[in-house]
Amino acid sequence: MEESTTSMLAIEKVKELIGDPNISDEEAECVRDECRILAEIIFDQWLAEKRQNEIKNQGRVETNLVSDIGSGRKESCPRPESISATGHDHEAKRRNISS
């Protein structure tokens, strides 16, 4: 099998990583190739899951933005019930008037 010029491990490095310098070059090539295939499968699965999570999170962000716009405020920053959307404390004014 011919060495590829891409980022493949050298046969000697594979033997070193396996910890068995006595395995044949063919066995080392087989191990290297199978590990690369496994790494590609794992990476592809990770990438697919990441993209799914991004799509899910993007939907949540859009939903949250719509609900924030509709309510006029963000849920993470609730204002006290006595303060209106204009920022006036009507309850305090009522207390002063009735006193």
C-alpha cells in the first residue's frame, strides 16, 4: 500500500503507538486505516449532532426573541409588578395619595 501525502501516521509511528514494533507493516497499515475510518465516523457523527443542536438552539432563540418582543421585556430581567412599562411606580404614587 502506498503512503498518502495527507496527514496519515507513518507506519513506524503506528507501531510505536501500539507498543509493538514487531508487527508487520501490513498490520500497522491496517490498524492505521481502520483507526482513521473510525475517527471519520466519530467526527461525522459529532458534526451532525452539533448541527442539530445549533438548529434546535436557533429555534429557541427565535422563539424567545418573539416572546420577548411580544411581552415588551426579557424573561431574564423581570421588572417588579408595581413598575409599569413606562418605568413609573404607580403603587408608590397611590400610597402617597391615600396617606
